[in-house]
Amino acid sequence: MTAGAMLTTFLSAIVVFALDPNLVFLLFLPPLIFGDGWTTDVRTFLRYRQPILLLAIGLVVFTSVCVAYAARWLLGFPLALGFVLGAILSPTDAVATDAIAQELTLPRRLAAIINGESLVNDASGLVVYAFAVTAVTSGAFSLGFAVLQFVYVVVVGLAVGLGGGWLMARLLGWIRASGLSDALIAVSISLVTPFALYVPADALHASGVLAALSGGMLLSRKSGNMFDADARIAARSVWNLLFFTFNGAAFVLIGLQLRSIVGALGVYAPATLAGWSLGIAAVVILARYVWVFPVARLRRVISSRIGRNEGPAPSWRVLFILGTAGMRGVVSLAAALALPVHFPHRDLILFVVFVTIVVTLVGQGLLLPVLIRRWNVVETDDGLGRDIALARVRMAEAVQARLRELEASIAQPAEWEVIGRISAEYEQVVAHFSAHVDGSVDADADATQHALKGRLRREAFAAERAALHALRRSGTISDEAYRQVEWEVDLAESRLSEG
């Protein structure tokens, strides 16, 4: 994405692009924050809430303070302006870290803390950002008034998000129960929802970010009653595309403006700009390590209950990886782009933010997988696999119970034959996954069998597609029939890949 931004810099020599800062938050933040809330595991979040909040709130404040004083020393910024830069750079990027965690299978506790932090620190960092920008533009700051305003911003933002999310869940549930819902309607409403939560909260001068976040978490818990299978498949595809597009678009937008930003900084020597930017990036990176190590040890000294709730103390290698997982990304970029046009040193702030994002995404993003592989910091407890196996056993048992209930209404031999085949399939499911739950299955042999089954299934799908293509080429079937059958094969193969 950063490479794309650099490429679009060349386009800015031809295209004059003016970006309205007031639209940046409205366009980018609601869907991104809502999506973070949607994908949050609430129970895991609550279990590790203490380390998450220490990172998402404590580290945000600590980073903002460190950057504020560094900006005062390096760039000559007033402290209030330095806090603006610190608040912009304090949130971490969930997208980059999630991608690495999923690819390399980080331990569940570490992944949960990193993901939970990136979720909450977006909100806390942007709240600090709002106060700092107000202090700079108004020239006044009252601690007592700021505390009261902070309480109002948080409470009202959460109330709007939870209340609006509840109303939206009821609306979608009613539409589905009335038989009026289809995938297009469901996806359309899901796209509108983040803005429907963000805008009212913002109009009340509360936190639209917290509204979108809390609404996303609530609706995710109720999604089973709101959407059918087709709507969920469609929504997942659309939202994955949306996340990719919005993350890329933010870098493209700043790429289109980089030439004018650099031009406005012509009074500074290139070496000076590079030194300032790299210095701020170093402060951002080091502040995380300085916070992570002592806080992780100190909290266990203060409370003995932590070990019972969270397990044994993490090793220094795990803490180092936690410190390295501090890449900055699209939220910082959106916050910088949202600064008013005539904000003091806006171009310099944008440049420093862009350089810091590049340094952390490239530097830490490349270092993190190396450290994880070299130190073998991967998931060793297959708790997730057991949970999935247990869910499949309980689901299959529920199907068998329902089939037994339906036996009383069966009158034709054909019905008995079909229900017998379905029941036999689910008996096999129960037997197979019960062995995973109790650990009696040979994991290596099962993995070999699963891989063989997957290979043969893919060979079968390839043969189906070859036959389907031949039918279309010969004109035996219509294009409409071809597309429908191809979609069914695609869904079947996608389920094989997920399994």
C-alpha cells in the first residue's frame, strides 16, 4: 500500500487533487472501526482486558507524551501541537498485525492482546487527538473541563452505539422474519450502519468512533438472527473488499498530495526532514518497548490473581514480539489527513506521519515474522481446534435429535431412505470429531487422511469444472446455467479450503 502511495505521487504532478479534511473521518473511520468491533471476540477481550487496556489506553497516553516532548525538542513544536502528533501516531494498525498473526499462528493469548489493543487504541488515540486539536485551535485548555468532556464523549458515544446497534438488530430481524430480506438488502444495510452510528454521535459532540466500535461489537453478537447464509456470504465478500479498498485508498490519497506537501516543506533541507521524521519514528518504536517490559512484570507483582486468569508470565521473547507488533497504518493516516487545511505545520505533520508509517510497516513488519519463526513463538495449545470439533459434535447431535423428531411424520419409503442417509452422515461427523475432542485420534494420521481427502476432492472439482466448460463450449447448456453451477462448485471448494 505504501508503494502504491509512492507511485501515485508521480500522478500528483499531473492531477491537482484537493481533499476536504472534514470528509476524511466520515469516509474512512466509521467502516474501519465498525469492522474492528465486528471481528472482536468479546469473551477473549474481557479475559485479557487488563493488559489490553494498559496498552490501548496507558501506552497511548505514554506514546503521546513521549512524541510531544520529542517534537518539542526536534521540531520546535509547542507541547499542544506535539500532543496532536503523538495522538495521531499512538494507534497501531490492526490489518498488518492480523495478517502476520494468522499466517504464522501466534499464541492465542498474544494474538488476543494485540488484536484487542489495536481495536481500543484507535478509539482512545482519536479521543486524545480531538482534545489536542481543540487545544491547538482554541489556544486554551482546562484539565477539569477536559475530564468532564471526556466522560461525556465516552458515555454518550457508547450509548449511541449500543442503542443504535440494538435498533438496527431489531430492524434486520424484523425484515428477515417478514420474508422481505435478501442478500442485497442485508449487505446494503450493513454498509449504511457504521455511518448511521457514527454521524448521530458526532452530531451530539460525542465519540463517533466509540459509537461505531460498540455498535459493531453488539451487532456481531446478534448477526445469527439478522442474516441468512446467503447474506452472510455476500456481506463477508463485500466487507473484505471494503477493508482492502479503504486501507489502500488512504495511502493513495496521501500519495496524490505528497508532491504538494514536500513542495510546501522546501524551506527545510532534505537531510533535516529525514532526521526529524526518523527521530520521531524511533521515539514511537522505542516508547512501546519501554512501556511493555516493565508494565508486564509490574502488574504480576502487584496482583497474584493475574496468573490464575491469564496463565504463566510471558517470556522476554514474547514481550519483545509484543513490543515489535506496533506498526502504524490507516487510522494514523486518516487522522493526519483530517487536520484542518490551515492547521499549524500541517504539511510537516503529514510528512512525519507518512514516514513513520512506512518505517514501522516495512521495518517492524519484516522483522516480526523473522522473530516469530526464529524463536518459534507459535500456538502450541490446540484449544481452538478442540472448540471447533466440540461445536461440530454438538451441531451434529442437534441434527440427529431433530431428525428423530421428524420420524413421526414420515410416511413414504423414499423419505425413510433420505432421512437414513442424512442421519448416517451426521453419525460419522459425531464419531470423527468426538475423537478430536477427547484426544483419542492420532493427529498425524488424521492430518494425512485429511490432506489426501482434500487432494482428491480438488481433483474431483477440477473434473467437474472441465466437464462444465465442455458443456458450455459445445452449447449444450446456457451461460446462465453455467454460472449457477459454477457458483455452486466454487462454494463447495471454498468450504473445503476453510475446513
